[in-house]
Amino acid sequence: MSNASGQLQLLLLHPADNVLVSVQSLRAGTEVDAEGVRYQIVEPIAVGHKIARLDMPAGEKIRRYGAPIGSLSRSVKAGEWVHMHNLQSDYLASHTRQSGSGNSSNRSPNGE
């Protein structure tokens, strides 16, 4: 998971994770080797952001630290950026781009 100069680029936090975490900014077009797999980075990846370890369909649970953190809203290819544009929280509506304004003070407990 290091580049040619030995610098760590991607980190696997838990063996059950289906994402890797970038420990340095990665430019589009960069090729990264991780666990014997070569990933082609298609778009810039910021430090701390996730990439897919494998091709995954929409609805797939994303695991980080071995625990599910959400589900894919669309399919992704190995090496693709996994973030709010294609990942939705299964727990908090406020952690999705589709969530409302965040102002729930005018709603009843049943959402009306």
C-alpha cells in the first residue's frame, strides 16, 4: 500500500473492510498497489477519504473498522472514491445529501 518511494498511500483499517483509506492526497491517474491489487485512481482523493477495494453493486454495505457505516446509493468500481455522493448512512438522515434542511422543529414525531 506504498508508492515507489516507500510512502504509505492507502490503509486497510480492518481485514473485513471493503474500503481503503487514503493517507495522502492522490491525483487522478495515479496507480496505487495495495495488497497485490493495482488500483487506478480516476478522480482526486483527499487524505482520509475512502476508495472501494472491489467492484460493488448499489445497496452494498460499506464496512470501515469492520463495521457497517452505510450503503452504496450506486454501484462503484474498485479504486473509485466512496463518499457522500455515492454512500448513504443507514443510521442518520443528516449524513446524506438527500436529507432535508435539518430543521425538524416543525415536524411531529411521525414526520408530518
